[in-house]
Amino acid sequence: MNKTVVAFLGLITFVALSEWATAAGPKLQVLHSFAGGTDGATPAANLVSDSIGNLYGTTAAGGSNKSCFGEIGCGTVFEVSPPQNVGGRWKESVLYRFAGGSDGAAPDSGLVLDGAGNLYGTTPYGGDLSNQLCVANTGDTGCGIVFEVSPQQGGGWVETVLYTFEGVTDGAYPEGDLAFDASGNLFGTTSAGGGGPECGSQLIGCGTVFELSPNGSGGWTETTVYQFQGQDGAIPLAGLIPDSLGNFYGTTFAGGTLGDGNVFELSPPQQQGESWTESSLYSFTAIAGNPRAGVIFDPQGNLYGTTSTGNGTVFELSQDGSTWNGTTIYSFKGGRFETLTGGLVRDNSGNLYGPASGPFCGAIYRLQEVNGQWKQAELVFPEKTEGPCGPTGALTFGKWGALYGTSTEGGTCSGSECGTVFGILP
């Protein structure tokens, strides 16, 4: 089916399959096509929406025309602002351009937003470039940072580095989203380091969970909450999600009982001075394992997530007393799918949505439970258009009840594909 661009950066009607078709058909709006250079390129993470519908995200490249660890540019933080009316033209603004030094480089995770409008995120590279523990073929890369980008009175935004990783007990290469607890502390993961056994990198350690706490003097104090040892999980690539009791839940890409990753819970200490407790809730198998994304809750406290083995699966964990039981609720069979590339979001009706790669430009899928069975529908991105291609990060619900996401390729970038921000309108 040919897709017709109604207006520049305008609405595109595209393929709707199975139950996800409506009378008018879902609509895809390209909110912004990245241009590379100072504008940014290759957005690989989910977006975050504020109360008035502005969307914020990161690009892993672009921001400048200089070489940065094998890419052109060191990445950006950007904002996309909505029009007054649905279907209108959105406005993109670059809030910060990373320089690749102590300020960080190549952000590939999403952002979190506090009540004052400040944005927080991580970069897997940059930071302490003199640190010889974190060196790649492209040169000294640093072990990554945690940053804050804050709006300034009179306009403009400024970046502050909250913590620089050194690759030892504190870990290295943070790749997942951050999460706030009820007290305003930030929690996240590093995919390597932390001490202990070697788990697939030149660093000693299988990754960590860390906490950053405001120290009362305008700075932040880092605490390594947990260091993975392999059998308990290894290489956490995603962020964490809290429950109402202060526990955090996440996934590891490897490790666990069978070596194919696990879902874990971290429980806070009962008394001051004691340690956090890690519990492996479920270990994955080679048939359905290696989760790259984190988990989400439903209102009943069940956990849902995705695995990347083969064409990918979607799983549910439900609790029976003190035991968690895992169920694969859907296995993708190929065809238009190659693998699942991001995590899930859930709507108020219990439907699950996520991105997937494919032989062409990938797709967004929906899973709907019907009479105890999960049914799949797809919105397929066609190739050789100026639309999105290669969705990677999880989707976000925002203004007008639409789903918003990013693609690492596609768009109108001259000479190469730099990626897009898109919305799926109901």
C-alpha cells in the first residue's frame, strides 16, 4: 500500500492488521525528522511527556559535526513541542549537545522528569576519559555518567554531571533509564563493572544497581546498592521500576540460573546500615531469554516484559504467595518480525504495545487479551518512505491519548537516515 504524506511532517495512514484496524485506520504522524549535524541523529530510547504534552528524549549521535567514538556527534537532549490542534506541526528544540568529554557521550537511554521540569539521564560513555579501564577501539571513552539538564531563567538549558563512573565497585556503562523513589533519590543500573567475576567485558564485574541521593549542598552522593555476581544475574541493560513499598524490579540480559538472564527484585534494608536484598524472581531459558528491556506492572501487581531470543517473546510473571510464576503469553513467529527491540507500555484496557524490528522497517505491535488468549495486531512501517524506520525504544502515552516513539532510521535526512520522532494517533 502506498503511503501519502498529507503535509510535511504530517499525517501518514499506514498498514493496520488484525483487530487494531478502526473505521478510519490508525494514523502515523512524523513529529520530527532529525537532520544530523547540530540537530542530532539516531534516537534509540523512549520519550517522556510533561503535563502539557511536550516530549523529551535523547539522540545517541549528532549535535555536532565532529567525530565522537566512531559516530558523527556525541548526542543530544531534545524537546518536541505540540501544536494547538491534533495533526499540526510539532516544533523540535535541541536543549543540550554533548561534547564527548566529562559531560558524557552517546546517550541511548530515556529521560526522567522531576516536578520542577528538570531532566535526568545517563550516558554509557564519556566522563573520565583518563580512566584506562574503559577504553574502546575508538580510543578513550570513559565509563559513563549520570546527568541533569535544567531550564534556566530567561531561557536556555544547562547540563550538570551528577556522577562520573569509574568502572570499579561503582560499575560502568549505564544503559537503562533512571527511576525516582518516593524520597527523590535516583536509582539505575550499570551494565558492567562492580567487582566480582568477569561477565563479557574487559571490566571486572557483572554490573550494578546504584542510588544517587541529594546531599543537601546542591550535589549528589552515589551509593552502590548491589553488585551482580553472575548466578544472581548479569549485565542489566534496562532500568528499574519501583513498587509502592520501595522495592525495585528489573531484568538482566545474562546470568541467572541458566545463564539467559532473569527478573529480579531489590528490597530496601529493614534497618539503617543494613544492605539491600536481591531476589531472583524468574530465570529465563535459551528458548525465551536475554531480556534487553525492563518490566512493567499491571494493576494487580503482575509483571510484563519482553525477551530478545529468536523473534522475541512477551512474558507475564504472577505471584502466588511468595512464589513468582512465569508464563510466555506470546511468541512471535517471524515473517514481518525479526526481534523485539524495546519494552512494553500498557493502556487502561490492558492492551500491551511495543516496538519490533523486521525485514523492512519494523513495526509496532499490540497484544490484546481475548477470552484468556492474547491476540496480536501490527502497525508495519513501510520502507523507502520518509516515515520511521527501526523503532527501538518503548512507546509513551501522551497528548491526545496518542502513542509516541522514536526510530533510529528513516525520515528526511539528506544523505543518510538520521531517525524520527513519531506519534500513533487513535
